Amino acid sequence: MSKSKVKFQPSNILLVEVPHQFIALCEASGASPQAALRGMAAMVCGLQYDEDNRLVPMDGAAT
């Protein structure tokens, strides 16, 4: 039996207005704006998403 992936379930929802250039850049790179913003927020916090879409400390980040 295959292991099912857990879908991302936000604990907080934030409405953010972004410039149209950001949306165009996301579309050009193939990333969703939501994924790009989650990734940036994680980096600011010293975290990254692993292959199972879990937040883990960045390599070299202080623990």
C-alpha cells in the first residue's frame, strides 16, 4: 500500500497585495505565488521545505 502525502493545511491565512510583476515572474518560473511567498517566509525564518513538503531547518542554520 502506498503512503499518501499530507496536503499543506495553513494555520494562518494572510491576504497580501502583490505587484503584477511578482505574479508574472511566478508564472514565468512555473511557481505559484502562494508557493513562492511560503518559500520566502520560510527562508526568512531559517527554514526550508524537504521532499515531503515539511518545514525543516536550513543546512547550516543555527539550532
